[in-house]
Amino acid sequence: MRTKTTALRRPLAEMTGRELLLREIRKNSSIYAFVLPGLAFVLLFNYYPLYFLQIALRSYRPTRAFSLSEWVGLRYFEQLFTTAGFWRAFRNTLIISSYRLVAGFPVPIVLSLLLNEMRSDSFKRATQTIIYLPHFISWVVIGSILMNMTSIQGGLLNEIREMFGLEPKLILADKSTFRSILVLSGIWKEAGWGTIIYLASISRVNPELYESATIDGANRLQNVWYITLPAISDVVMVLLILRIGSLISAGFEQILVLQNDYVMEVSDVLSTFVYRTGLLNNRYSYAAAAGLFRSVISTVLVFSANIVARRLGKTGII
């Protein structure tokens, strides 16, 4: 015990890597205690499941021991790429996600800038609360509201159409409007929640910069353009990279709630395709192959976006 204690009290330059690690853990033991639950969660739910990715390469059955499942290699990937509707779902996924990225990503930034310019703190807090609330509403509830609003009999949108002399129609069954409804409802639900990170980043900007710019004759719009936006550009870039990485995931719950047979051609995405053809039919290996394909594409997108960000001189995530 004395030897160990003496070793930990030696000068830092004489300590080994193991001794430095033990010293760091002992010095900050309370902090590491707080980290342990989160670390355990990540290991259990993010890294441990990686072992089961081999289901995509085995003929897996729940009634059979996992290790005894036949190794079939890329058979399920071949089935996936030749299944009718897969490439349609892949194309719809990219289209819907691209619409959301282009139309939805700037909205939280604009909202954050507008909130930051409010002079009344009470009005600012009330506005923040109102725009946060939709995030906590389930897509099942929102889907029911949209179905009632677009109903032919008594639906608000169809009543407005009748006021202008137009015929009522099933709006959620219209291929030309379904994607727009997906994107707009998604923005309404999540834009307010997305302002949290941007507002936190804006709050770190030195107020003296605004005072100096105002003295030099800059107006509020110029303050936003030349001070606020450059100050949060790194945060914007990081969130943009993460958003690009999720392009292959178009929002399973929302689409599953709003989807119907009339718009299947324009609304069927990889998530719903896998759910319908893989999980509902107990084709677990097939579903795992599709999930692994999505993960690989998302990883490639994240690394590519990170490389572009680095070359532009911005802070990446890797």
C-alpha cells in the first residue's frame, strides 16, 4: 500500500501512463461517477448491438440459437437490392430528406436570431415556450389533427377551398401535396426545439462586440450578419453535418402515421419499407440487411460532410 501511494505521489514526469490514469480517476472520482451511467447506457444500447449486425449475414430464426444460424453471406443484400420497391423507397427517402434539409434546417436559425433580438424578456420567454410545445406532442396526435383538418366533411382546409369555389378533396391522399405536408408539419413540430442550441451559442457572444459595432454606425441587421452569424457558424456547421448524416432516415413515425395506399408511390421510404416487408413478415435477417445498408450510407455521408467542412476551414465533428 505504501509503495502504491508513494508511486502516485511521484513527479508527473516519472509516472507511467497507468499511474497517470489512476491519479486522474482518483482526483476526479465524483465526476467519473456522474459519467458512468451515461457511459453504461452508450455501451449497452449503442455498442453491444453491433455484435448482432451479423444477423444480416445469417439465416436467423428466433427459435434457433444465434450461433447455430446458417451463415449465408450477402444473400439478403442481393434480395434487398432486387426487391421491387426498394429503389423507389430509397429515392423517396433522399427526396423527402433533402426537402427537409433545404426548407427546415434554416428555420431554427432564423427563429433564434429573431428571439435574440427581442427586447422584452417576458415576451421572449412566452414565445420560446409556445414554439417549444409542439416537440412534446406525439406524431399520432398530430396525425389525427391533420386528418381532421383535411377531412372532406367538415375539414378546415376543405372549407377554405369551398369558400374560394374549389372542390373539396382528400389532401392527404394527393401525391402532389403529401410531401409538402410532411415537410411543413415536421418544421412546425421541431423548429422551436431546434432553437435551444443556437440560442445557447448566441448567448456566449461578447456584448461588447455589439456595442462597438453600434458606435461605428452598424444597424441591428448588420450586427446579426457580421457578428452573430459568424459567432455561431461552427455550431451551424456541426449540426448541418449531423443533419446530412441523417438524410437516409426520413422520419419513420411521422410517415407511418400519415401514409396511406394512395400516396405510397411518393411516401414509401426505407424505414417504412423495412418495417412492412421485413419486420411484419418476420424476415429479421432481411430487415437487418436493410438497416446495415442505411447505417453504412449514413456513415459515408457524415464523413464526406466532415471532410468538406474541414476544407472550408470550419470545425468538424471528427
